[in-house]
Amino acid sequence: MTGTEAAPRTIRTAVVGYGLAGSVFHAPLIASDGSYSLDVIATSDDGRQAAATARFPRVKTVPDGPAVLKRADDLDLVVLATPPATHYPLAKAALEAGLDVVVDKPFAVTSAEGRELVELAGELGRVLTVFQNRRWDGDYLTLRKLLAVEAVGTVTRFESRFERWSPIIAKAWKARATATEGGGALYDLGSHLIDQALQLFGPASVVHAELRARRSDERAEDDVFLVLRHETGVLSHLTMNMLCAQQAPRFRVLGSVGGYTKHGVDPQEPYIVAGGSPLDEEYGVESPEWAGLLGRDGHLDALPTERGAYPEFYRLLADKILDGGAASSLPLPVDPQDAIESLRIIEQARELA
């Protein structure tokens, strides 16, 4: 670098919320990408503040979103990893403070709130996107490749599930949250499954919806089954269940010449929880024993899973911001209009159920 060259710009970033989303997804991904500086983490929990400081010693911890916005002049980007009911007011305040914004899923509690945020970002010339990390799950990337080469022929049915055995609601805000506050499996797990289905097979409408609360302390729903009919003719069967003692395949895709079945869940989240880094060579690599099966019964081939790539979200976002932000022609990692469409599906499902 010569004396007249400016140092490369880094995106000064604050993460609001340091629960699972903030501590496992956002903070580690941001800290491992040289285009960003992780400057502030907001959490009101003393234990989480201590954990954040221990892991990221140079980060300033503050109690909440308003405390972050008081530092807006020293920031470029705010990441919201807070409960869903807070997404709209915090995102609106951050945009009005002149910051670019990442909102964890669900984007908002209603599609109307989502549309208002998109319009506001456009008026203010700010970057606004939604963290749909499951677009970079290894099994989803594998499935996209299979569909691109028509490996199963014409798809007729897509089955996608997130099933867990969680008889106790561990998070206090989830135990309190009603559906009108963004609580329940439909907003939580459904935001991922609906987004993936729409990305794979295009626009759809809900033709069947079952929403049930099985756990005694559940205030929204923890057992959900949706059927979407896509304009392409594909039927998507989407299952979300938090009280599932025996889990079915993560994916099953049926087509005119074959199918694809995949068990197991992408390994990136548990890898970070166990203390790994997105920079590790083995990050995102799934064990061969979890390979999916492609073909027909009696003629099945094990298909290794693509490497998962959650860091790609923040790489694409950095390209967008550093190329001129909202004025750049580069794509967002996730178009918030996609998230609005997912919220429309959620609203439709609630009406139908």
C-alpha cells in the first residue's frame, strides 16, 4: 500500500441479541469475515454479556437495541437477532438512524410490516435483507443441483421437515410468545421451510393447513403441517414438529424418473455450538454416513452432501454494501420481498387452519 492509498473499508457492525441466533450464527460469521468489524453486541443478560466478552474481547457490550442506536454514528450495519415481535420497531429505528440492517427470520410478524420496512429502506437508500441461512444448508444446496440437472425428472411432490424432540420450551420468550407476537413453529421453523420451497419451485398458495399445540405450555403451535400448491404444479408438504419422537426424512423429492431422500440436519449449527469456527477446514462438511439416496427402490445411489456455506450470506452482503450499498447493482443475499411472500403464506395458512 502506498502512502496515498486508503485502507480497505470494514463494515462496522452491531449484533442485537446474543441468544442462539446471535451467538451461533451472526457473531461468529461476522467475526470470521475480514470485510466486517464486530464492534458491539447488545444483550441485557449478564451471563451472555460475559460470554460475548470472553469470545470477542474487543467487542463493546450494551444492554439493548436503543443503546446500539445511540452509537449509530460509529456503525454501518445492525443485525437483529431478537424475538420476532421486536423486528419491525428495531429495524425501522435502525433504518431511520441511517444504518443498513439484517433482520433474522421471521422478517416481521405481518406481511404489512415487511412491506413498510422495504418501502422505508428504499426511501432512505439503505440496504435491508433477511437472514435466511438455510439457503446455504448443504442438503439444500445438493437438492438445488439435482433439480438443475433434472436428476429426478419432473418433480411432483416435495416433502420437507424440521422435526425435533423438545418437550420443554427452553427459551423464556418462546414460552410467552403468542402467534400474534411471532411465536410458534410456523414462524420459527416454517420461515425456513416455506422459503426453501418457494425458492425451489416458485410461487404457491396454501391448500391445506394443520396447526396444533401439543405441549401444555405452548401458546401458539408446535405441530404444523402445510400443503402448498405451486404454480408449476408441484405440491410441497411441509412439516414442523417440536414434539416428534421419531423423525422422518429431512427431504423427500419424488419425480417422474426417480427420487431423492435425505435424513439428518445440516451440521453447521452444532459445529459452531461445539466451539468450531467457520474458518475451519472441516466446517460445513457432513459425514458420509448421512449421504442422501438418489434413484428408485432397488436402484439407489448414495449422494454425498455439498458443503454447507452459511458464510456466503455475509460475503454477498459485504459485496453489496462495499460496492455502493443500496445503489449497487449487485444482488442482496436475500431479497426481503421473498420474506414478505413467506409471511403471506404464513398468514394464508393461519386463515385456512
